[in-house]
Amino acid sequence: MARRPNIVVLMVDQLSARALHAYGHNVVKTPNIDSIAERGAVFENCYTNFPLCAPARLAFMTGRRCSNIGAWDNAAQLPADIPTFAHYLRLMGYRTCLSGKMHFIGPDQLHGFEERVTTDICPSDFNWTADWDDPWRTMDWFHNMKNVRGGGIAERSLQQDFDEEVAFHATRKIFDWAREDDDRPFLLVSSFTHPHDPYVTPKRFWDLYGDEEIDLPRVPFIEPEKRDPHSRRLWEQYDRGELGLTDDDIRRARHGYYGSISYVDERIGEVLTALTRASLMDNTVVVLCADHGDMIGERGLWYKMSFYDWSSRIPLIMAGPGLPGGQRVKSNCSLIDILPTLVDIASGGDWHGYPEAPDGQSLLPLLSAEDPERIAVSELFSEGVAAPYVMLRKGRYKFNFVDHDPPQLFDMEADPDELNDLVGNPDHATLVEGFLGEVAGRWNLAGLKEEVLSSQRRRRLVYQSLTKGRVTPWDFQPMEDASKRYYRGTNSYHDAEARDLLRPPDVD
């Protein structure tokens, strides 16, 4: 029986598909991501299921839409009894390890992983709970435009500290596994925080790009009063025109973003190199994805929380044994499709009678034939709205709906910059009615709003309570048993030395 493949998932944070060479960007330099694309499959129309960090990651881990697991915002707790792909693959005999960010909230900081070798970069408590009782209030943890105005060179940052720790522990885990006498395949998730703002990068990555190379937004600044209501509210929450950004500010921020992409590409390269040096690459499936994108100044918008493509369309690339090289898949898909895909890879599609099917569908059939009927779904229940906001990408069309704003319809093939809203066009009235019916069939939006409000109120109460008196944080504390590292007197010095040598297969 052929050995089941190892799986390495490389996740990045706030990386728009439209900012990558593999998706047609001609400026950003990512040789390691390009190498995965060249030997694998690029999914051209993959969407986040929620354009915000924590909910997107919970959808990714569970294969479930956020509305089905209560993943409402960046302070949403995933119940410990909801299976993740780490649970499934662990049941199938895989070793499972997380290195890096996953933004788990609450006391369960593993959610199926056998090991976790770093802490997280984000808080694990309920502090970042949205507030639909006062939806247009600007909270102190909201983004502001200082990260845009401050774009440039930084030789060190907290995010660089974190991502270098993530890469170090991921590569060390690969080498540890390669030296262990254990025939089980492994699942390693190596999750980085770049190119998330602040838009800064070390000089050597900044210098990869000349100032004249940095493109200004394809769609320039749109005056707030001419924006759709959601985009206008985002501007009111994090911008408000207080800093008076210039083209030079915008170009510096984008320069920093591109440098940050090259920076995280180098960290990705460290993990890929470890697989090669450990002679594991030939039997390892590599999956690259992001939680969501970044508007990086398009339309005058920044960060995420928008269904426009720069924020909602993400890279998804897969390469490895049994997967075709150099293939491009046009069918719509999303993060929730990764769990059933990993189960397919690990088990050949046998779900072993597990209790619940995911909301997503395996991506593997798309490698044999496109499926024009597949629908990508995204949701937004956090700040920036006061009711459930949903998106459907079906065929070439994208439809956005929230009950307190007019809906939007875009033809993503004819109008990739989403400048021509077709909702008012009589030629598309039947299409709009069909999408409205699709929304009504998939969601009870009024009921969801009450669920969100109840959850927000409970979490705000709990957070306020747990900050009084003695505070017991939920943040993950990685532990390492020093007695089992390097040379120790409980084992033979020579045995330890021989055991931990990792030689190429053709060297005795």
C-alpha cells in the first residue's frame, strides 16, 4: 500500500490574490510561492468565507460557514465539540502540529492539534467583540490610518519576531519528524502573520522594489458620498480623512505591503527548503492559502471587511504527489473547501461515518473537470455592519446583500474592478431575483441577527467580569521539555548523536 502523503498548509494573513504574480500581478516578487504554483494547481476564484481574521480561520479549520458555528467576529469562540481538519486527520493516524497564528478564542487553544509549538500573535479573549447595540461606535482596537501614513522601512517589528519564530519552529518540527522512528504521516500548519499591516518591511525587502515600480490603485479614491453605504461606513470608522493622505503616502504603504509579501515568501521558502533537505518533499502535499485579502488603497479603502475582490478573493494553491502541475482552476471555491479536500487526500474520500458533513466540497474533482455550478459564500457579522451581510459568487456574478443597504450585483468577468453595479439594470432583474431567492433559502437573516446580538451581549459581560480581580489568560503557552532536547545524561551520548543525524537517503 502506498504511503499516505504528508500535508503542509502554509497560511498567510491579509494577502489578496490580486497582489501575487501567480494571479497576474507584475510587480510583487515571490519566487517560493511561484515555485508552488508552477508545480501545482492555482485556484483562480477562491474566496474567504469571512473577510476578517478569526472567523475566516474558523471556517478554514472546520469546513463550516461562519453562520453555522457562531463565528461572528474577531472574539468568536469555537466550541470544542466542533470537529476541525486536525481532529479528522488525527483520527486517520496523522501527527498534527500548528506553528503560528490561528486566532483561537477561549480556553481550547488546540482544537484537535496534537502539538502547538508557538503562541499566537493575537489575544485569545473576548476583548475584540463587535457591538451591534451601538454599531457605528469606533472602538479603540479598530484600525486607523496611522498604519498607512507610517508605511516604510522597519528593521524589526513584532510581526517579524513572530513570523521568524513560526518558520523556525515549523522547520525544526520537520527535521524532528524526519529523524523520528515513526511511520505516521504528518499534518503541519505553518501560519504566518505577514503581509498584515503595518505596511512596513526591512530595507532589503523594500529595496527589491524601486519607487517607480510601485503602482497606485487601479481604482482611485472614491469620495465618501459617492461610495456604496458599507464602504462609506468603513471610511467613517477607520479613516475620516483626518490624516489627508497623499499619493506618496499610498505608494509607500503599498511598497511596504509588497515588501512584506516578499518577506513572508522567504519564510515560506524556509519551510519548503526544510522539506527538501529532509527528503520529504516528494511525498508532501503543500497547500498555500490566506485568511482574507487587503484593499491596499483601492477605491480609497484599506484593510479588509469588504466583499470587493481585493479584500475577499484569496490565493489557494496546491502542489504535491498525485496533483497536476501548472493547472489553473476557474471554478468558484472558498476556505471551507479545504477541510474536505484534506480528508480526501488523507483517506481517499472515506469519511468513516463521521457525524456531520462539512459545508464545503472537496477541491480534488475540480482538478479533473470544472464545475460552473459551484457557489462561493462569504459572510460578515462584525463591525462595519449592523445586520448579517452576505456575499454569493455564482458563475461570473457576485451578489452582496444586507437588509439595511441596497444589494449589489457585479459581473466579475466583464467588470473585475466592480465599478458597474447591475442591480438597477432591467436586463438583470431576473438574475437579481434569483440571487435574492438564494439568500432567503440559505439564511434566516433576522434570526441570525438575534443570535449575533445575544452572543455579543454575553461575551461583553464575560469579558468585563474576567478582567476584574485575578486574571487568568487563555493565551496559549508553548511548553518544551528541556530534558528531552540535545544531550542529556539519561541517554547514551553516542546513541543520541547517531539518532539525531539526518543524512540524505543515499548516504550511509
